[in-house]
Amino acid sequence: MIVRRGRSEDLPWLVEHDDASEHWVGRCIQYGEYFVAEQDGEILGFLRFSRFWGKIPYMDMIRVPPSRQRTGVGTALFHAWEKAMIDDGAQHLMTSSEWAEAEPQAWHRRNGFKAAGSIDLRIVQPSPEIFFIKHISGESEE
Ligand SMILES: CC(C)(COP(=O)(O)OP(=O)(O)OC[C@H]1O[C@@H](n2cnc3c(N)ncnc32)[C@H](O)[C@@H]1OP(=O)(O)O)[C@@H](O)C(=O)NCCC(=O)NCCS
């Protein structure tokens, strides 16, 4: 398995497996905001990110299709993104997930994220959105 940035030829697969519009998927590919895991020419999962305040890397979405889950794909995607962000000089990573979804939260915590607060998003979903931060600068902030 290799992890690489998303490319234009990945667009159909990403449009099928991500929740974003085709326009947004194309835009994110163009700006290098996708990582995909690939094996024997087949895509196994993706990570899409943006930047909070235009600065702090923010993992908008990581998804591995059910048939491929729990085989190390998500971890490989996350590690590749984290390394790329460290190489880019980032000191923190951010992500979020819905309070009612225990599994994604457990996975974020497993990857070193800590909950940093929540916002009421009842206009679009039933439970609050919890934000997570991971410090990657190498300095302890406990
Ligand atoms: C969450 C997700 C990305 C994890 O990817 P994955 O490829 O299945 O995970 P991995 O195989 O790399 O798992 C690595 C470890 O995390 C554990 N793990 C996997 N999914 C987990 C989950 N949902 N909760 C807690 N632990 C989990 C695995 O058991 C494994 O532990 P081990 O090494 O001790 O056996 C994937 O399950 C997924 O796409 N889920 C649906 C979408 C989603 O919830 N995305 C996250 C919010 S945006």
C-alpha cells in the first residue's frame, strides 16, 4: 500500500466516496488537499483536509470503505498527512466529529487528538460537534 496526494484521475472515485460536491472535490485535488491510499491501482481510502483560519491543518474527512476498514488504511493515511504537515512547519492539527458518534471520537483520541470544546450545530445535526487538537511541535503543552 502507498499513500500519495490525490490526483485528477482519482476524481470519479472520490466523488463517489466523499460527501462533497464534484466541484469541491476537483478544487481540493487541485490544491493538494487529498491523500489517498492505493494498492495495485485500487484506491482503499482517502483523507481530505483544509486549514482553520487558513493556517492550522484541519482534517475535514477521513474515510475507508467498510470492506477495507481495520486493515491499517486509516492509520497510514493519517500518518502520511501528519508527516506532510510537520514537514510543512505546522505545530498543531485539528479535526472534529459529532458528539453522538463515539467511534470516530475514539479513533481521533487513539491518534493523539484531545477534545478542546464543542459547538451547538443543531441547525444541521442532532448533537454538538466536538473539536479536537493535536500538538505536533514536539513541545509538551500539558
Ligand atoms: C475511522 C476510520 C477512518 C479508521 O480507519 P481504518 O482503516 O478502519 O483504521 P485502522 O485499520 O488504521 O485502525 C487502526 C487501529 O484503530 C482501531 N480502530 C479502527 N477503527 C476504529 C474506531 N472506529 N474506533 C476505535 N478504534 C478504531 C483499529 O482496531 C486498530 O487498532 P489495532 O491496531 O490496535 O488493531 C474508518 O473506520 C472509517 O472510515 N470510518 C467511517 C468514517 C468515519 O467515521 N470517519 C472519521 C470521522 S471523519
